[in-house]
Amino acid sequence: MGKKTECRVCKLRERCLRYPDRTEARQVHFFYGKENSAGSTFIEKMKRKIDSSLGRLIYSRRIGTGELVFAHICSVLGLNRFTLRGKRKVNTQWLLYCIVHNIVKIHRFAPGFT
């Protein structure tokens, strides 16, 4: 992060700040990925994994199974945000939505069961 004194004399001050006459300084943070033992970042490693032929196969299966459940719960059941606070209450609310999702599946695929 740069110092305020560096921002005052910067050549890019006019372009960087919306109101350069009123704003004292702008805070800028740079985040660098953590490097693993091979010298590449974890993000780069994951990109290489997904871009491989095996990675594409695994990711295509994941999209077809797990992410459909989240899409159904969000779009059809209407869970776009949790209405409770606290980890325990949110977990309970999530489990209730999962139960409803499973009941809908049972009702759809086992009509004689109901």
C-alpha cells in the first residue's frame, strides 16, 4: 500500500481520483496469489487442472450433478439469501431447503410413494 505523501505528488492523481481537489489520497491494495512448492500460484495450478482433458471431464460431471441442486434451490425454491443470522441457524435453514428439495425429487420420481 502506498503512502499518502506519494499520492499527493503522483502524476496519475487527476486520473486516479474522482475528486482530486477534495480527496486526500486513495488506498490501493495488491493481492498476489500464494505460491506452492512448484513456484506457481494456486490459481494457475487450478487453471491448468481444469484445462486438461481429465479436468474437463470431471468438471462437466460436476456441473451436471452438484450445481443443478444449487440452481434448483435458488431459482425454484427461492433461496436467494438466508433470512437468519448465525452459523447454526443458517445451517438449519439450509438443511430445511435440502429436505424440501429431496421431498420434491421423491414426489416426482416415485408417484406411488405419496
